[in-house]
Amino acid sequence: MALALQTFATAKDANGALKAAGTRYLGGGTLVVRAANEGDVSVSGLVRSTDPALSAIDVGGGKVRIGASVTMAEIARHPELGALAKAARAVGGPAIRNMATVGGNLFAPAPYGDFAVALLALDAAVGTDDGERPIETFLAGRGDSRAIVTSVSLTLPRADSFRFLKVSRVKPKGVSVLSIAVVLEQAGDGTVSSARIALGCMADRPVRAKAAEKALIGRTLDPDGIAPALAAAGEGTAPITDPIASAWYRAEVLPVHLGRLLLGLA
């Protein structure tokens, strides 16, 4: 099936063209081109933009703005984005990382979207022509979104506060059994003062483990301290079943891998 491709100099113009029925935005193409090749007849045209802002990375004052067209490979090798490198490298193999974009990863269905899991834990903001919105809000409504994502913005975490783990049956580029990202802050006595835990493959999109977050507050990061959080890790989730793993299996192994991550063993 032949697809018409329209290229625009600005994201705003591309956004206008995207409102036509059957059009999809073309970033790295790892999702939409595959869908078209597999016979998705809902895709009749592609829209792209060469707007330089979409490919820019701006770092300053402990914050970063990443253009939606920035690839996983670019993030992985950026000298000031070391905290995000592990999550970026979790996306596919080298060929995929050279094409897969930040914006595209936000729309990736489970079991994909590992980088979006990290962004959710980091409380990123997703930018469009309409402004910015919290990533959790964006992910909840992404299926209805027709606006081009232009950027993600976040506060860079301290190296010791952010932890990421992808569990896969095939290393290093296998599809996720699950992915977990954690951002922790600790008080002077070593107890957890704040926590954000994001999970991949535990729903149709990245979700937070809010019950586990709550259970960690005031606790120490040792086996006894994290036990309530591990017991609550699966609350409110709806794990997917696919050829990689069943929902039952994902629910069973989640506390094991979350525990390893919290204890610094992963």
C-alpha cells in the first residue's frame, strides 16, 4: 500500500496536516511504518516535520528539554544525560535506538515503551503546541491525542536517586517482561521521604505503583523496610499477557525485581 508523505518546516504546520483522517506522524518510523507494513489500513498518509527544535537537547540549571525527534542513541551518548542512558539503551538494539524517538516512545504500546516508564518516574512534562501537561495525564489520554508531541521536559535526577531496570528473556534487546523506574529521596536518618515508582507491562501503558510509593514513605531501604511496598506493588495494575509472558507471571515477578531495585541489587 502506497503512503503519501508530507513534510513541513514547522511542527505547527505539521500538526495542522495531522488532523486529516488516516494521517499519522512519522518520527523514527519504528511504530507507524511497521503498522503500515503489517497491513494497518487505518494509515493512509504520513506527516513529518524538519523543525530544528524537535531535534534539540537543552540542558541547564539542573533541567533538560528534549525534543520529540531526539533518538534513544542520542540520549545514550549525550555527556549530560548519563542518568537517562540506561533507560535509553533498554530500547531495542542499536539499529532501533538509532531510529526510535522520545516522542514515539510515549505512544509505544506495552510491552514496548521502556523509556516512557523512566519519564513517568521522573515526573516529566510532555510538550505540544497547546503547552505542557504532566506525563501521567498525557499517557492516560494518549489514545485520543492528535497533537504532535514536541518535547519532554524534566528535572535531571541525582545519580543515586534514580534507578531503572528492564527485565527481558533475551539480552540485550529483548522485549520487556516488565520495566521498573524508581526515583527516591531519603531523609537524614536514611528513611524514604518521597518515592515515585513507574511500571511497564503492568497495564496497557506505563503506570505508577502508587500503593507501593505510599508504603515506602518513612521506611528504610532494607528487606524489612521495603516489605510493605513489595506486598502492595501490584495494587491497581492490570498486567498484559503476550507471547513473552502471562499476566500471572508478570504479577508474580514484579515484587522480586522491585525488591532487587530498591535494595540496589539490580
